[in-house]
Amino acid sequence: MAASTATSNSQNSDNSVAAIFDSMQYGPNPEMSQTAQAWFDKHGGNLGHFINNQWVKPEGRKLYTTRAPCTGEVLATTIQGEDEDIELAVKSARKAFDSWSKLPCHVRARHLYSVARHVQKHQRLLSVVESLDNGKPIRETRDADVPLLVRHFYHHAGWAELMDTEMKDWKPIGVIGGIVPWNFPLMLLTWKVCPALAMGNTMVLKPATYTRLSALLLAQICAEAGLPPGVFNVVTGNGAFGSKMAAHPDVDKIAFTGSTEVGQILRRSLAGTGKKLSLELGGKSPFVVFDSADIDSTVEGVVDAIWFNQGQVCSAGSRLIVQENILSTVVDKLRDRISHLRLGHSLDKSIDMGAIVDPSQRKTVDEYVEDARKEGAEVYQNWDCVPQQGCYYPPTIITNVQTSSRVVMEEIFGPVLVVLPFRTAKEAVALGNNTNYGLAASVWTENVSLALEVALSLKAGAVWINGHNMFDAAAGFGGYRHSGYGRDGGKEGLYEYVMPKWMSKPRPAAMEMDYKKFGSHVPSMPTETESEVNLVEVNGSKYPSIDRTYKNYYGGSQKRPDGNYSMPVIGANGQVIALVSDSNRKDVRNAVEAAHKAAPGWGKRAAHNRAQIVYYMAENLEQRRKEVAESLNKLTGRDMESCLNEVDLSIQRLFHWGAYADKYGGTVQETMLYGATVKIHEPVGVIAITCPDESPLLGFVSLFAPAVIRGNAVVVVPSEKYPLLAAGFYQVFDTSDLPGGVVNILTGNKEHLTKYLSEHHDVQAMWYFGTAEGSKFVEWTSATNLKRTWVDYGIPRDWTNREQGQGEEFLYHAIQVKNVWIPMGDIFAN
């Protein structure tokens, strides 16, 4: 069947009471728009920027006309900002930051509480403006978006109050640049504004081109609530305007929600600038249905998952993965269900779906559907429910698709559901994870054990059980892989807007860089530097000591370098004291493969077992205390007391991180859900680490240990200048029961190996401690697969200092947060 048309859902022309009871059709139930129109009219139908608590309308600016997607009627015009407008807004935010960041936490909490109260007083107006501006049903803005906005301000007023105790080792970053999309204009900007302001930052926000009105209204309400001038500013403009704001030298962090493609552009443009970046990007979320699910409830869940907000939701359950034996039943029920969906004006309280935000987006959605049709997929659409006027698209179900089809793999961002069958739970998980994204997922079954195991197996930042699209201020939302990094909401979301107290703001000098030439390396030749000759005495005679060969270490054993090249290590005496492997990209490939082989089993080990292994490392390192200190002395020329102290600190640091192996697993979030929302600190995956030359042993231990105790596998490039300490550490690993592949060590040219590790698509994070140029390369290259990065911009840290060498930031970088939502309701909820 190439296409089908559902039963007509059009209005019956006979409006008599008898006819209405006979058809049971809903009549129109419009929400009044007079107050919203009055607000537009008060500004003459033309809205400027809102900067420093004032409307700003510079002369000579081009205008953008905002139209209601449902009717095409003009709502208002806004201005297209220019460079001078960014300068004014950022200056205002910087000036406000000086005072706002120094306010007592209690005072900031009072301000956010006041905003929450004032938003409640204007809740209806905000709901109407949002609905008109975006085209979504008033029921959604009134009952979901704006109440969640209020919830965020209240919740983060609490975090502002508690910052001195709960975030005592952190401080605000500075001026935050916020860029948000058009699908949830109010809700998503609140997810950025609330934590930013609660932690003492100020913000300049650029709303999406299509949907600017509600952001400007909220800014005015914040001013009415007494928020100090310059703390929250809204500027309007096109996409290039947002990029200019991000590039402004006085903007310290960018918080972005939008498409993966734009997120990648932002990552590259900000590389090496020292600016913090969080990205909440696209998704292709699986909606997994087992035959043990309540099918009728599941069908309603699908409606909420994919046709909520016309499918224009980054977490939309757009891939319906159904157990084969119930597939036909579920699809038949869904076809019947969409024949009763109502489309109409966004202010009609009786509709189920509104309009697509813009004709260009509607065209994109239709192109995806037509491509599927050409591939031979079965397309089912309910065209009879589509109004004749307005930017509407019918609810669509696509079956008989291949797993590699565009409609299965790419984000459509419209009311289009694709259906895939599965037989076993393992196959369901494999299909669910068969995507570049990792934003959200849902699992539908009455079998709690199955639900939890599948939820933990799906690679997504939020997993709902027997529900979908549930959000709350107390639980972070964000993704893995091409869905970005960072979280919005919960305590985990606060870390995106703070920096360690000891740290100065990194501001590396601007540099031009040839990315293709970075890391170019010619393998070492035999050196003309004098080699140190070590002698051993045997029966009164002196012999040269047996040569010790330092190899790479991956997969649990020593390996010769692929290229069979070595590089010299120069001691403090200026002589060659050893040769180590000069690794290349094939060694990187092999080490990453070994790490991936080890990662699943290591991540599933009991945390206590991981702790014991790290404690064993400390025990075995102490057995070699003097030997290692002598090696450190020989390499660096430092006095023995200093070298012994570095070994002792390394032992202490192993104990510190061993203690955290079973004490940072997550918590239960106090959301509005009747049930349990469980925050789980999952491993990031395979982490590549490039170590510093400073404190070569302590730096090495301080970096690999927090990564492995949280279940990650690592590929480590030790200090290029002093690699012997890490190269010989395999003896500690092998005597500490560490499984092969959990820690892998490659010696060689630091930048050369960094190049191939940061370019590797199956490395999930890159930690780099080296040069400013290397830091820029790592951040720029990471955009390809959106791996997480942690770089030092060429600014060394004191690894002997507890704050700098074992602070909470190490744990932040070693985990990614997954929130699993588990509802209940067999007793008291009924």
C-alpha cells in the first residue's frame, strides 16, 4: 500500500444538539487573544531588543515579520540586530555581573523567586503569546510549557540559596550567551536562564528567528519582578547574529539548543577560545514496546511521544520499535487513533495538534516522507483532519522501512512516526542504539525487571518507563553522542554554569592554525646524544646491564609499536637513558579497539570490585616506592625528597579515587513524578588522555584513576618528556588484577598521537593537557563526532594541590548523567 487516507474527521455541518450527540464531534473552543494583541499594539506592533531592562530600538535596523503559523496573519515585527546591539547587550551583562555575582546567595534566591511569582501572574498571557508565536496548541503551552517555566524559576531559586553549601568549590563563569530554538521558545530559554542566574552569571539570550515574541515578553516580566538591569538581556537577529554573539570576546560561555549541524559549527568556531560550551542537540529517540506492555496505554503514549507539539520535539519518540508478535495490533490501533486527531488553530482548546512552525520546515518534513515512499515504504496519513488554511502537516505513520533508511536514521522534526519490528530484547536494544544520537528513549512493558535492564542498556540521557516526554527542573535533560553534551536541569545542570574556584578564566591568545599539519611527525632516528651506560657487578666483574625495552601496553600486554620506531628519553644528565615506542595511528587504532573490548565488562563490574583494584594499585606502587622515586629523580633531576613526595601523593590519590568508586553512582531526583526518577552516573565510554609534563607520575595517576573508577576504559599518552614512569606502570596494573584493555598506554610524540585520538570516531571523550595549540586542535576536531573534551589551553596546573589535582571536576568529566523515570500507580494513584 503506497498511501492510505484515514476516515474523515471534518466538522459536521449540522450543528443541532441531536446531530452533535450523534457525531460526538468537538466544537471550537477558542482562547481569547485580546490581551496578547493589546501587548503587541502597546509597542506599535514593533518590538525591539530588551537590554538593561529597557526596550532598545536602534535606528536603521531591518525588520523581521512574525506570523502565526496557524493562519499566516502578522503578529508583530522585530528588529534584525547588528554588531553594535551585541556590544551594548554584552556590556550591560558584564557590568551587571560585577554586582550580581557578588550578591549574597539569599538575595539572588529572592530575585528568582520574585520572577517565578510574576510569571505566574502573567501565566495566561505567556501561554497565549507562545501558542500564537509557535503554532502549538494552547493546551500544551498552558498546561505544560509555562507551568514548567514557573517550576524552573522556583527550583533554581532554591539552588541560588544553597550555592554556598552545595556548590562551595565552584564560582560563576561570567557572561553567558544563550541560543535557543523555535520548538519550545520559552521552556528552553528558561532551562538556560535559571541555572545561569542562580549560580551568579548574567545572560544575553538570542531566541530563534521564527519565535522571538515570548522571550521578549519574559524579559519584560523579569524587569517588572525587580531583576536588576543587565542580568537578563534579549537580542533578536538571524543565525549569523547568534554566531557573532558567541564570538564576542566578553562572552564566557555559550549554552546552545538546536540542530546537530549548527552545534558542530559552534564547536569549531569556539575552539581554543577558552569559552565553555554546552550543547543540547537533535535526537531520534526509540520508543520500545514489548509484548508485555499495556497496548492501549502504549498507543496513547505514542500520541504523546510523536504528535506532541506536531513532532517538533528533539526527544520525540519518532522510532517505534515493537515486538513482532504484537506489531500488527499496535499499528492498527495507531491508524485508528490518528483518524480521530484534531488539527486546528493553536488557540482552540479542543485540538490535538497545531501547525508546523514555518512553510520551510513543512517542506522538509514532506520531503522525508516522499523519500520513504519512493523507497517502497508504506505511508499512512490522515489528510482529512488538516485545515485548508495554515501551515499544517498530517499525522503520519511509516511502516515497511529498512533500518538504514533516511527516515529511520535522520531527525525529521515533524509528526512522522517510523515503525520497526524486533524479536528479542537484545535485538530491541541493538535497534534502539542504532543511531548517531542519544538524547532520550522510552521502554513500555509491565515487567519491571525487563524495563530497568533495557533502560540501562539504551544509550540515552533520559529514559522513560511507560511514559514519554516527561520533564522537570529537578532532573537534568541532555544527550550522548550527536545529541550533544551538558545537562539542563537538576544539580547536574548547574555545573554547566560554574568553574572551579581556584581557576582563573582561560583566555588563550588568538592563533591561526593549519589543522591539516597539526601533529605531523617524522619518526626518530638513532640519536647522536651520548647514551648512559649502566653497569652491574657479577662475581666481582662489571658487565653492561641487560637492555630494558619499553613497549606500548594495550589489551593487557606489552606490544611493539606498529612502525617499529623508537624515540630516545633524555635524562637529567643529558644522556639517553632509555628508548620508548614511537607510536603511530595504527597503534591508536589497536589501543582504542582494546579499550572498547574491555569497556562493557568493566563498566558493569561491581563498584566495590573497581575500588579494590585501585587500592591494589596503591599497594603495589608503594612496594616500588623507592625504585619509582629514583627513576623520577634520574629523569627530572629533582631531589629525592621531592620525588618521594610525588610517589606518596600518587599513592594517596589512588586511595582517594578508589574511595569514590562506589560513592558517586547517582541519586534519586525529587521531581514532580509520582514514582522514582533515578539519576545514574554512567561511564562516558572510551576516554583518550594526553598527560602533562609537569608531575609526570602524579599527573598520570590523577587523570587515569578517576576515569577508570567510574567504569571508563582509557587510552593514555604519558608525558612525552618523561614517559618511563607511565610506561613501567604496567607492572602495577598486572599485579593489581586490572582487566586487560581498561588502561592502555601509548608512548611517542604527544601531538601526533593527540591528532589521531581526537580524530577517532569511536573515542567518546578527549582529555588534553599540553599546549594552547593542541587544545584548540582537540576542540576543533571533536566537532566531528561531538566527543566531550577537557583541555587546559596551555595553562599548567599544580598537580600536588588537592583542589587542582583531585577536585570534583574530575568526576564531572568522568561520567555522563542518565535519568530513568519510573512511574507507579497501582494503589494510591488510582
